[in-house]
Amino acid sequence: MKTENRKQKTENRNFLKSYLLSPIPLLILIILIGAFLRLQGVFSNSFAFTFDVGRDMLALWNIAYNHKITLIGPTTGIPGVFYGPWWYYALVPFFVFFQGDPQGIAFIMSLVGILCIYLAYYAGKKIGNSFLGISMALLVSISPTMISLSSQIWNPNVAPLLVLLTFLVLGKIYVLKDKAKLTHFFCLGIILALNIDVEILWGIFFSLGVTFSLNIILKRNFSIKKITSTILGGLLILFPRILFDLRHEFLMSRSFITFLSTKTLEDKRDLYHFLENRLLTHLDVFAKSFLQGDNFPAILTVIFTVIVISFFYKKASQILREFILTSLIILLVFFVGTLIFSHALWPHYFVGLPVIYIFLFSISVFLVVEKLKSKFFGIMILAIVFIVSIYSQSIIQNIYKPLWEGDASVYRNQLEVIDYAYREANGKPFKYNVYTPPVFDYTYQYLFKWYGPNKYGYSPTQKVNIAFFIIEPDPGYLDRPKWWLEARVNDGIIIKQEKLKGGIVVQTRAVK
């Protein structure tokens, strides 16, 4: 009996030791940290509820409740060019499940960000080992850019998830080579087209980079059948937009060509300042990928990554070399593409690049660890990055601070406006008028359509004696709200004016 007890205790100790030494407890901790950083804004209703979000929520309402199926999705920054409808199609089930509550959709976006942490680990483990997986998961978890993307309902923000899915499919293709199935290439075509569907410039450059790397790495193994399968997968995603374009006399195609041929202020810069702008933009994206946007440590990190990969590239495994080459080709395509693209560069054009930068830096740490045959050096580097990032975000301090007020775009502040209007109306019918910098008041349209009736039992109407004039601040253009009010000086008598959180002013007016 004593022998059996000792044996059982030994087995328990061995199990506990193997569990603690496994990456799973650390991965769970990393995911919990990432979840906290992403979900705190959702639970406090501190996420952004902007023009784009209001527009999308109205579109989801039309699909879910009015059964208006669309062939196109949100507008792009190019007049006449639209994204595909897959963003809406993907959100409709969640929209119905959460009964139209934007907080529910924001929660799903945060879950996507948390999923990216696990997928980063899984991809890193498949390409290298558990250390590479943990490195990638840690950097994704604390990445300022990745946290920000997970905290807002916007179609470009799912690009990191698509990049990681692309890596997983490429991993299958690179390992199998000539034995890779046509379904792998079909899935790759779908994911690449979805990248274009969530952000057009990002998707085009990313897809070109992946395609070039496939041609270089696979060579003769990249057959006509595989190319055709990839194209068919892409056409499946692009089909609704192609059909829309055919129905509307190639509206999107003509608009896109016009956009590319239009001269901009960027064209008037001299070559030196143009190149400087492009380099600093790329450096800024890198700095915010897993640091805090400070260019000096970013430059040091870039130098470290370049030196390590240059020295140890040939000694890396074949799969590592192929993914390093793929990542570098994608970055080269992006840099050359942004040189050719003379228009201003917006942050969402680079929305998936943080994953590439995190991957390359993680590989450089991994290669050093492999060379030294000791994880201590790698753990020290990752610990420093983790401490700097967490300290910069002041997580502990923020827990004890009063709830962040934010500006007029914070969802919580807009709910307060709706509540204020209904309280002032005191059950009586009313109408509203909104000044908002984007001009279109989609956010208030949706909240008065969904939140107000759900909580108070009725909607605003037009034939009334009470009106609420909602004026959002317009930083940098202080005269615009004044002009808007001057144009409406005869629209009723102001009987009360209140300034709410976020600087939003609400006037209660008596109208005839």
C-alpha cells in the first residue's frame, strides 16, 4: 500500500512538473492579459461608435429585419467604390443574436482579437516550436495596434485574423509542396480576396506579396490547376461586387481608375520629402506593432531583427526560410506600392502589417535562442518588451482611475444623449436634429431606431411641439457648429441647453 502511495505521489509530481513546464499555463495567462486589454472597453461601453459603425448597424438592420440582401458592403474612401457584402453577412447572425445591441457586436470584435492571440501561438508552433508560438502570442496580446483594432467595430480591423489564417494555409502548402491539394489553394484564394474585401489597398498589396512569394518558393509546383483554384476562390468572394458592377455600368471600375489617375497634394512633394514620409510611416506602423509608437526603440528593434535574420537565415529550417521570404516580399511590395501610390497614407492601409512585423521580430528572437541553445536570452528580450508595453499602457493605474469620459464618438456618451432626450420629453412625442462633423448622423439614426424604442417604448416623430438639437463638437472647425445653429435660429425657441459628456450640447426647443 505504501509503495502504491509513493508511486501515486511521484506520478502526481511528475504530472504537475510537466504541466508547469509546458507552454499551456503561460499561453492561458497571455490570453487572459490580452482579453482584459480588449474587453474592458466593451464592458464599460467605452468603444467608438462612429459614422461607419452607425452606417453598418443600419445596414445590418435592413438585412436582418427588412430582409434587404445587398451585393455591396460599406463604402471605401474612394467615391463610387464599395467593399463586398461579406462583412455584413458575417455580422448578421451576431446582430440577430444580440438583438441589435452594438455592445454585442463590439464583444465579438474583441473575441476576434483574442482568437488572434491563440492563432499566433498555433501558427508559431507549427512554423517553429512552442517558444516561437509563445513569443508571437505575447506580442499580439500586448500590441497597441492589435488591441486598438479589437476595440472597434470596423471591417478593416479583421485583417490580422485573415493574415494569420493566410499563414496557416501557406504553412500547409509550403510543407506539402507538390502534394498540396487544390482545396488549399482554393481556400487561399478566398482568404486573399477577403483581405481585399476588408481593406482594398491593404488587400491588393498583401495578395500581390503572397502571390509573388508563391511563385518564387513553389516554382514549378505552382501549376495552372493550382493558380486556377486560387483565382476561383477569389472570384467566389468578389462575385457579388462583380455582379453589382455589371448591373451599374462598371461604376466601381470607372471610379477606381479615376481615383488612381487623380493628382493629389502628395504629388507636389519633392522626392526627398516624399521618401521621408513613406519611410517614417512604415516605421511608425512598426513601432506601434508591439512597442508604444516610440521611434528610437523601434529603430533599435529593426536593426536587431535585420542583423539576426541576415546572419542566421541560411541556418534556419526550410519552413522558417520560406515564411521569412514571404514576409519580406510582402513588406517590399508594400513599400514599393506606397511609393507608386501617391495619395495620402492612412493607418488602415497597413492594418495587417503588425502581424508581419511581430512574426519577423519573434523569428529573430527564436533564431538567437536556437543559436545559443538557451531560452534565457529570448525570455529576457520578451520580458523587456512586455514590461515596457504594460507600463506604458498603465494597466494597474487605469483600474483605479475614474471612468474615462472620452469624446463625442464614445458609445456611452451617445447613449447618455438618447437617455437625456427621453427624460426631458417625459413620455411626450419629440423630434431631433443633429450636427455631427461627418454630416450624416447615422449613429443617432440607429440609436433612436433601436435603443430609444427598446428602453422607452416609442420613437421620435415629426409632428410635435418639442425638438432636441444635438450638437457634437467639431475640433479644429469651431465655426461650423455656429454656422449650423445660425441657419436654424428660427427653428423653435430654446427653452433649455445642457452640455453632456464628450462635449455634446443638447438644446431643448419649443417648435410650432
